[in-house]
Amino acid sequence: MSLAPHPFSLRQLQYAVAVADSLSFRKAAEQCHVSQPSLSAQLAQLERALGVRLFERDRRRVTMTPPGRQLIARARELLQRTDELVEAARQAGDPLSGSLRIGVIPTVSPYLLPSASVALRKAYPRLAVIWIEDKTSVLLGNLESGDLDAAVLALEADIGDVAIDVIARDPFVLATAADNPIGAEKTPARPADIRNVSVLLLDEGHCFREQALAFRSGAGARELEFRATSLSTLTQMVAGGAGVTLLPELSVPTESRRARVRLRTFASPAPHRTLAIVWRRHSPLAPAFRKLAATLRKSYPGARRAR
């Protein structure tokens, strides 16, 4: 490792990344709280130090050069590692003080967070958790970029190379209208019970849709054209007789109060999802996330059964 002074600063790298994100020197200057001439001068100095043009611009637009795209990607990595260094230093004394930004998927947040938030505040009174709800792909992108510290996801989705700590196994149940004879059966449901039956699923982009779709395909059921944006909508449609659906057991106490449906568990091996907290492999906050996972396991609805 060379100990010679570097010919550029981290601030100059931040300016370059801001321009790459906005493709506008004016917007980047506003975001970085500097004047546009100052930002332009700093970027010109950075390009001279690197010996490479990062951007091309005319009166209409700004574009990255091919070498610029590669170097900006490396700059992002360097800035992320720098942020992690600062965060590690800040939390060295108490890793569960300050704030953490944690993502959570929409098919988990309304059912897990009410109990989880109370448990986390009680266990870590100096910690402020900022929850961000979004689909799996968006959360993973924000986790990779450093905009999130961690996320609560289902492991059955394609989550890439991240560190994980499992919270709970969440079985699926079959939901039908109250007068549907399929729901009236007392025995656990089997795939054959919904063969050629119309099944309602969530819209594209929800990982729960992919899990339910795989089970539906194996059972020989039909998917209706209607696709819901939430489990609440699915349950209401089923209650109205539009078809049947699969619900994660975590959602049942809430959704069964909102709509009149019948519920059947599935025979073993029951379809399920595995909920976990995930984070970047090199994050210095890994010990803190493992403590959070332990708290989430204890506060998970039906925790005694989930263990």
C-alpha cells in the first residue's frame, strides 16, 4: 500500500458521483451545496489528476464517457466503504445507538412492524430505526448503494450475495370465501384441492407473488387476470367470491379481521417463505444486525410456534 498523498479528495469523488446521478452540473451543485463554478473546477482538477475525461457536456446534456462509467462505479464503492468506516467509528462504543435505515417488503411490514417496533424500542432505547417499505428488487438496490443499512426480506427471492440472519419460517394458508366448499373442508389442503380453481395473486414485482405462483403452477390452478397490489385487496376479493388465494400466516390475524374468509392450512410439506434480515457482507454493523434479528425473533407474532 502506497503512503504517498493522493492527487484527489473524497469530496471531489462525491461531486463526480452527484453529476453521474443527475447528469446535470447545476443539480449536482445544488445537492452538494456548492456553486456550479466551484463544482466544475473541482471536477476538472479530478479529471487532470486521473488523466481521464469523466464527462462530456454541451448546452443540452451531460453524458459519461466509457472510462467515466467505470471509474464512477469504483468511486461509488470507495465512498460506500468510507461511509462504513465513519459509521463503524461512530458506533464503536455502542453499535445500537443513533439511527439505522432498514428496508422491509410490503407483505411483511404491516404485520411484523407493530410488535417489532415496540420490542426494538424497549431493547435498544437509544436506537432510532427508520423503516422503508418497498419491493425486494428496490430494497436490494438501495442496500447495495448504501442508502439502506439492512432489509427484512423473504429468502426465497433472488437476493444475491448478502449476509443473512433468519427471523422466522412463515407458512402459507389457503383462503377462500366463507361459502366456498373448498374452504369448508376440515383436513389440511393439498395441491389437488385447487386444481383448475381460479387463484388471485399479487402484482408483478412482489416476491410473494413468485412464491405463490410456483405453488399454483405445481397445483394446476388457474391465475385470474386481476392482480392485486396488497394482501388486503387479495383478501377482500376472495371474500367477495372472486377466487381463492394463498396468504402468509403472518398476515392472517390482521386480514381475517378485515374480511370474512375461510382458512385452511396445507398438508406437509406446506408451502412457506423464510423471513430474514439481510445486510452487506462487509458491513461493520453485522454484530448489531444479529442482535436485531434475535429481538425480531422473540417479538415475531406466534414466536413460540415459529421456533
